[in-house]
Amino acid sequence: MFVAKKEVFNCIAKALKLNPKKINIDSNSDNMRNWDSLGQINIMTELDKKLKGKIFEINKLANAHSSKKLIELLKSKKLLK
């Protein structure tokens, strides 16, 4: 199971209850409302649904507070298209 960058952005948007068009590679916890600790858990949950349970195998994911870092981690684990 793999996801594309756009799907990562969509997961972030869904988790944070934001318009997907507002999410990009520069989105992070400093510039996005709702991206707090609960938002981070919601993002991880949405990504886990997309990746059928593989997301929690990534140790550093809980500390990835930007879309760029999330994408880098997914890419390093060969989970990004």
C-alpha cells in the first residue's frame, strides 16, 4: 500500500478539518490552525487508514509536525508513490 503526496495533503486536511487546497509542502504546526497535539493524532489516524495500519511502524511520525517531514518519512519507508 502506497500513498501519493496529494493523498497525504488530503489526510492532513481531513484530520484538521481544513480545505485540502490550503495544504501544501510548506504546511506545518506553526502555520496551520488545528495542527496541535490532537491534530497530530488525527493526522496519524487518517494516514493509518490510508496505509492499512502501516503508519504506526514509523517511529518518528509523532514528531513530524510538517507536511514536508511526513512526506520524507513516508518516502524513507517506501510508502510514498
